[in-house]
Amino acid sequence: MLKEERFEIILSQLKEKNKVKFEDLASLLHVSEDTVRRDIDILHRNGLLSKARGGAILREKDPLSFHDRQSFLTKEKDIIALKAQPFLKNGMTVFMDGGTTVCAVVSYMPLDIQLRIITNNYSLPPILSKFNNIELVMLGGIYDHELAVTTGAVTCNEAAQYIADLFIMGTCAVDAHFGISATSIPDGESKKAMAGSSKKVIALANQNKLRRTEVFKISAIDAVDILITDLDSADAELEPFRNTNIQII
């Protein structure tokens, strides 16, 4: 079977089922799972589908609203959240922006940790209510119901008043060549403001967001100090990032 024929079958299965697994496609196509992985990688890079752990989903099924994303790729978010914990130290001032992965990071923090958290993520206060040693600073601005964050000039100006030890940034898309990008210009401007006032920037990205770009560019990849993903740091998917100065976790 030609590669192009496999592509057509994979996309047809996705259209019918919304999600496909490597093992099921390998059986259907009579090829190895490694071959299926390579096929899906090519289709992902061409924007025809989105990769997910163990398979792929339709690109348009990748949820955009905060509430939709809460139940999406939860295992991957937990892995990223646990990897982020060693970077949070007592006494730090930390920027955190929007996103369900950022919420997962907070959920896994030790209850006695002492931090000042500055954020525009209005889903964090309920999670942080059980932490007695957190000083929480909420940034003002225009509330975005889809992303559950504040954005705009007020948000950016207030963020610029601080100097943070660390910025834990949720991402929409991360590419080794084009850098960090976002779907929303206001959200992207907030990220830029926080990054510009931080000593170190950590970008959080599950495998579905790697080697992908969106319309609004936030920064070059070398403006990020650390990239935390749900993949093993030796995974071949991360190969394009090894030629950069970024630390891969």
C-alpha cells in the first residue's frame, strides 16, 4: 500500500471516529505501529490532524475554550505538572498565566509551599484556597470567558510593575523554528508582558502542541529557558529542540 493511500485511510478513520489509535490503524493497514506513528507525524506537521497519546484526534476537535480543555489530555497535564514541581522554591515570586495545565501545576504543589503568585488566571483562586502560605496577586483587565483570563492594557501594565523569579507559561503552540505562538493577540500580549518581567521562563506544552504554530508570535524559542512536556526528554519528537539553548524536561 502506498503511503498516500495510508494517509487517506487514516484521515477517513478520523473523520468517522474523531479519534484513532496506533494499534488499531496498524492492524487495519497491515503495517507496524512505527510506520503508523511516522504517518501520523507527517499528517500532524501538515496540519491535518492533532497527535494525542497513543494515536491522533481531528484538528478541529482540539478544544479551545478553557472549560472544554479541563477534561482533555488530563494524564499528560499531570505528567507536566509533576515535572514542574522542582522549579518552585519557597520565597519565589511566580507569574502564572492561563490554561488548564497551569492549574494542574498548582494542584500538585505542596500545601505548605510559600510563594507569591501573580496571575491573570481566574481559575486559580479556588484551587489556591487550601494553600495558607500563598500570597495571591490577581491582575486586572478585560475578562475573557473562553480562556478564563484577563487581558488588555491593564493586565500588561500591572504585570510590568513586578519582577518575578519565574514565569510558568501555558502555551498554544511551540515550534523549534518559529517559537511560541498563540491564537489570541490579547492573551499573547499578556504572556509577553509576564515574560519580559521574569528572570526565567518555563513553557508548558503537551505533545499535541509541539511542532505547531498559531497566528500570533509571542517569542523566539531561545527566549524560553525551559520546555516541559509530557514526553520523555529523549523522545524523538523533541529532536528539533535539541539544537536550541532551551532545557528540555
